[in-house]
Amino acid sequence: MALYRPREGRMVAGVCAGLAHRFGLSVGLVRLLFVLSVILPGSQVLVYVILWLLMPNEDRASYHVA
């Protein structure tokens, strides 16, 4: 299963939705974990932005799947 940002179910960029679909988790759970992680010190927002830039959209990812 590929890692991509789905077109449907996005709140901001679709990173949490893409991670949830890839690992078979609830989208709500992944979003909750991200929001809770922002409270802790670290570079969570930077990682989110990097994933936003690196993860392809669902339509572009489908062209690369054989």
C-alpha cells in the first residue's frame, strides 16, 4: 500500500488521513495523536510540513502504482 494524501477526508493537507490509510488506523485517532503531540516539545509541525511536501496527492500517486 502506497503512502499518499487522499483527496477526500482532508482537514488541512491530508497528511494525517494519508498516514491513517497507510497504516490502517482511524483518521480521527491519527489527528488526535498529532494535536496532542504538538503540546510536547519537538518539531512535529516541521515534520508535518515536510510530509505535506513529499507525499504525493492521491491522483498523482495512482499513476505510479503498477
